Amino acid sequence: MQTQELISIASQVRRDILRMVHGCQSGHPGGSLGCTDLLVSLYFDAMNLKLDVTNNQVVFNMSGLNEDVFFLSNGHISPVLYSVLARRGYFPINELSTFRKINSRLQGHPTPHEHLEGIRIASGSLGQGLSVAIGVAQAKKLNLDSSVVYCLMGDGEQNEGQVWEAAMYAPHHKVDNLIAFIDVNGQQIDGPTEKIMNNRDLQLKYEAFGWKVLHVDGHDMACLQSCLAKAKQMLGNDIPVMILMKTEMGAGVDFMMGSHKWHGVAPNDQQLEEALSQLSETLGDY
Amino acid sequence: MSIYTYETKKDTRSGFGAGMEFLSLTNPKVVALCADLIGSLKLEPFIKNCPERFFQTGIAEANMIGIAAGLSIGGYIPFATTFANFGTGRVYDQIRQSVAYSGKNVKIACSHAGLTLGEDGATHQILEDIGLMKMLPGMVVINPCDYNQTKAATIAVANYSGPVYLRFGRPVVPVFTPEDQEFVIGKAIKLIEGSEVSIFATGHLVWESILAADILKEKGIHAEVINIHTIKPLDTQAILDSVKKTKCLVSAEEHQINGGLGDSIAQFLATSMPLPQEFVGVNDSFGESGKPADLMDKYGLNAASIVIKALKAISRK
């Protein structure tokens, strides 16, 4: 897809995120806005998806056999995943209005428990997604399926020990059909990551564990596209690929950027209006 | 004497290994993971038969559970294996989120459960695992009693779709169940017909319950012994049918009384048919180092304790 089209979709996804979080007065806008460009570039460009449509409904294939699959390990940025899935056709766009409300399939953190198309694992309790992604990647190898597994984690999430168990495992077992990302926004709930628990040099760490590491500006759509293309070319050589993605929490809304303040806070009516005025309604609000 | 006899003693974990060997040859969807305890889990034949379907995770149980969940998404039937302590308590949140809540077809198969792990002591002797696992919505919890039943249970859970906790152990115990006995998840097995007290036992305490029934018989008391190999879902019909006759009961398990089999039975009967119940289990304490048989005696997990509790239950009728 053309870069400009992706940028246009990302603007609508950011509007969806803000309106969803505003609608239930809860949720995590900061990280969702920060990862919007990545998820749009994945689902609308990089990923090879099998979207079988019957009666205007996507027939969701839980196994993900012969298609690329994505796992969101930092499940609290569910608004961006829900918006991208809905905009991609997995479920009705109007369902976004039910986010975090009672009887909704759009739980605060993603889960397959409510049978929402596009969700294959629950996440929210941090540090578990990379392990799951590795398992799916290994299942693909057993199935002689050459498609790719993607997994996004947060940089605060790197505090979790399980991440490093998985980081050690993947190169050891030559899981080379896996592209992982870390959303390097430098923020976690209690403050800047370097003050709360310093990740220091993530490139050195992952390289020491045996990964190939790439860097990308998470808000430059053209760079994201070329970085994903490069990462895919690097697969199949016994080595998993890690992309360190520099982002700005709250990206796209000037007053939400540059701080961890908007990690888990919903905008009020006035703030929503101000934020939406900075983002064009490209595909029509739900 | 007892209608039950045995020719050999074997460890239940070897029954698991034999079940996995069978599955290696018969079910190409079964995969196994292990956290650096292949020998203890008796996985060598499985690995020899299908090395490509075995995943060594190293000493990293949390990662093992996540990878198992991922393999199940890809259509496989993963058995995640280690000691019961590391496969349940250590990774409770991983099991809760990535397996149970996510509804994944993962089998958590753990050896060395309970006091009979022996000399390694309380750090390794988990007595809370049945409780931890049965609290998770949708989780099936199975604790077979001997080699043959563990083998049959292993094969049965591979054919069941959904998360399962399969618990077994290290010591050699009498092999007394028939080699060809079908294992039906959730279906209790009546071992001895009786009329005066019901003994509901699971795991290693099933054989002790048979011995207890023999002792009671010598005293002229007819105890009914039922093997509750599946703690969840509980065979409530079998329990009700038995206590309707006997009007009192004893539960017996190598586990904390809190959260164990007896606790499940009590909860069921409290709302259907409240009756005098006595509990054989570990009473809110950790274990310790020692020989398995000495530990079972010290903590009252033996036939003699079951007899005492049975007499007490009868006296409370």
C-alpha cells in the first residue's frame, strides 16, 4: 500500500483510539497512539493475511496457518489493536464503541475468551507475548508454513524476567520466522524507564542473546515500511529479528506527547475535542 | 484379604512416560516441552521416537508455558512438563492468562507432586497445586493413582480438547489397576463396595485407602472406596450415590486439606447432602526432607490415618 494511504489510515486509527478511551473514560491512549503507525503498517501493508469473507464477516482462523500473525504482548494498548483489526475488516467498526463496557468483546486487555476475531491470546499481564509468539513460530515450522510471526512488546515490559527467558530461547532454537518489536518510548507508569529500571543498551543485550537488531523511527511510515521489508529479508537464517522502534508516547496529539502522564488516563470532553482537531477524519468515525 | 493385589510397584511418572511413548507413535499432533528434567519426566522414549516434536526450554518454566500456548494455537497438543512445584505455583499467572483464560489446549503434566518427592524437602514438595489449578475456570485436574492409570490418563487427555493439569509422582507404588482400563475424564471408579463409610481418594492415597478398607473389614466395618482420579470436573453423581448409602465420608489426598479434593467434595455436599466428613491430607503445613514412606507416616497420609478418620466419621453420624 502507498505510504500516503497508510498515513491517512493511521490518522483515523488515532481518532478511534481517543474516542474509545474517552467513551469509557478509561484505557491507555499514550502507548496506543505511539504504536499506531507500526500496527497500521503491519496490518495494511507488511502482513500477509488470509481474510476469508463470508456474509460480510471475516472467517477468523485461530491457527493462523499459512498467514502472518501478530501478537500484542503489552496488551494495555488494546485500543490501537482493536481499531486496526476493525478497520482491516475483522469485526464491525461500530463495535469499537463498546470498548471496556459491560458485555463487550473488547475487553480492557485483549482476550480470545470473548471470541473476538483477530485475537489469539490474552495479554495484559506483561512479559508473556514473546513466548507465545515463539511457540506459534515453532508450530509454523512443524507445519512447513513459511509465513511470519510478529510480536510487539513495551520497553517497560523488558523489566519482566520471562522476556529474557524467551529472548534466550529463540536464537538457541533457531526461531528465524519471528520479527519482534520493542516500543522504545522511554516511559513506564512510574516515570522514565531510565529512572524506574534502566534498560541500558537493548541492542547490545539482544545481540548478546543472539538476535539481529534493527532500529526504526516508529513515526516515519516510509521508514517503517522499508524496515519491515528489510527484516523479512533477514529471516530464514537461523536468527530471529528484533526491531527497536523509537516512538513518542501520545504521538499525533501535541499535549499528550513527551510524558508518561497519558499512559493510562482518558481525555475529558474538551481534551478530546482538542485532540481530534489535530487528526483528520479520513475513513469516517464509528 | 483385599480383592486388589499387585505384582509390581512402579512410579506414576513412568506411566506418564509410557503414555507419551504411545502418543509419539500414534498422535502426530502431540508435542512435548520440558524444563531441563527429561529423565525425571521419563521423556526419553518420546524424544527418541520424534525428536522434532520435543522442545527443551532449559530452566525457564514461564517461557515454557507461553511456548506451549503458542504451539497449541498452531494446532498442536503440547505437554508442558516439569516438577509440579515449578509447573504450577511458579508459573501460575502464565497458566492463568496464556492457557486458562485464553482457552488453550495445553496439558500441564507434572511429576514429583506432594511429600513423596522425599529428600529434596519442602522447596520442591508442592502440596497446593491441586487447589491452584482447580481454581482456574475451565481447567481439568487429574491425579491418577498408579502406573497403568497414569499411562491411560496421559493418552486420554491428549484426546480431550482444553487445558488440563495432570499430576503424578516419583515413588514406586503398587500397580493394581487393569492395564486395559479405559480412562474417562471426570468419571470416578468404585474400587470397593461398602455401606458404612465412603472413602474418596486420589493419587497415591488410593492404594492406602484400599489397605484402610481391609483393616476396617477386619473390624467388621464395610467401607466403600472410590478413586477420584479427576478432581475437576468432580464426579458428583458418584459421590452422591455413595454417601446416600454410607451417610459419612473420608477424603484422602497427598495435598493440603485447604483447596484439595476433600474441599471440593465438602463444597458439593454442603449444598446437596451435608454429612459428617473427615479429611486426610496435610493440615496447613509445609513438608520436609525424609524418605517418602517416613514422610507419609509423619504427616498422617497412610492407611492407619484413613482408618482413624473413617471411625471418627462413622461416630459422628
